[in-house]
Amino acid sequence: MALDEAVREMSWSPDDSVYKAVFLLGDAPPHMDYQDEPQYPAVLELARARGIVINAVQCGNLPTTQTAFMHIAKLAQGRYFNVAQDGDAVAITTPFDVVTPHLSAALDDTRIFFGDAAARQMAERKAAATATLHASASPATRARRAAFNASASGAANFAGEHELVAAVRAGTVALDALAPAALPAPLAAMTAKERAAVIDDKAATRERLEGRIKTLTADRDRYISAQLATAGETDDSLDEQIYETVRTQAAAKGLHLEGRARH
């Protein structure tokens, strides 16, 4: 069950002040006849214990799905809403979606992960997931990801707990205090001066890419706003409903989002 994987296998923060949410989308009720899979009431109980809100988004108008999804949202302190089978999504392609994804990939390449074997293994999974995204996601999706990762709020998500350039920039890790075993092979073989030069170069490259992405993101947002103004109101779109749900739920954690959804 995808919901079970999301709740159990993702690396959720244990911090109760963090907004944690899942959006469950479907056009049919959950299967209750699979003996070897956990049933959704048990999954929702675990989600509540971990402070994860489950929002249920029904696609289509099947009555049995409506009953099940409303029940799921109620049990998990989430929101239920219904959208058309096609999602009522507003997809706008912009001229900036050609360049920004390439900048996003270059930004990812500035990451250097360090730590023990477990930390490096986690970093490898993160890098593999990133490679999959770059290979399969749409340019617009990658552009939105770049905008988030280049923002102040997305910095922690981009770097994670064991990213060396961010840690050195923040002063939380002293490069010369790390044992070679905690470094990736190329850095481990370098002198202390050479390692510092690599980190400085990566940091400068990252700062330049972040600035370029922020500029393009602002241009992209203006372009989308103009397109939406021409197309008319989109308050009932899936994008807007998800954004408003996140804004409302995040406010309970002290997080305040402004503006409208960016497509």
C-alpha cells in the first residue's frame, strides 16, 4: 500500500513543530482484502502518532470512494476534497522551464556528502532519487524543485543532514576536524588545503546558481501570473486546493504562506 510506504518508510522529522502531510489521491477505495498488507486504519493510527496529516483527494465521483476518503481524512485530521478525473489542474509551460532544470541539475552537483557508512548510504539513496527525478520529471516540475531548493526554506531539504558544503558554510562542521574515513574518496585523498579549495569552489558555484535560479523563478512567476490573469480564475483547480490546504494546515505550526499557488 502506497500510503503505508509513505508513513512508515519516508524519513519524517520527529520534531512536533514541523508540518508533515501526505496527499492521498485516488479514484477507488482502498483494498481491504489483501491479507499480507496493513489495513489503512492501522496506517492512519501510526500517522497520527507521528504527527502526519493525511489529506484525501478523490478523483471522480464514485460513491464508495467518497465514503472511504472522507473517513480517511476524518481519522487523520486531514481534509477531503473532490476533483474531476483529470485533476482540474492548470499546467502552464514557461520559457524559463528550458534553462532552470539544467541549473537545478548543476546545483545538485555541488553537493558533497560526508559521515559514517549509514550516512553515506542515505546520501546515495538521495542522489539516486535525484537522478531519477531529473531523468523522468517534466521541465516544469524540475523548475519548481529548483526554485524551492534555492530558497531559504528549501535549503535544509536540499542539503540534508550530512552535506559538507552547507555544513562548512554554516560553521557547524570544521573541515580540518573530519577524519578521512568520513569523507568521500576523492576528498579523503587530498591535503587539507586542497579540500578547502574544493569546498570554496563548490560554495561559490552554489551561490552563483542559487542567484540565477532565484532570478529566473521571479521571471517565471510573473509570466505565470500574467497567463492566469488572461485565462481567468482558477480557484477550483487541484493546484489551488492543495495550496490552500497546505497554507491552512501549516498555519497551525506557525508557518505562513502568502500568495497563490505557482503552477
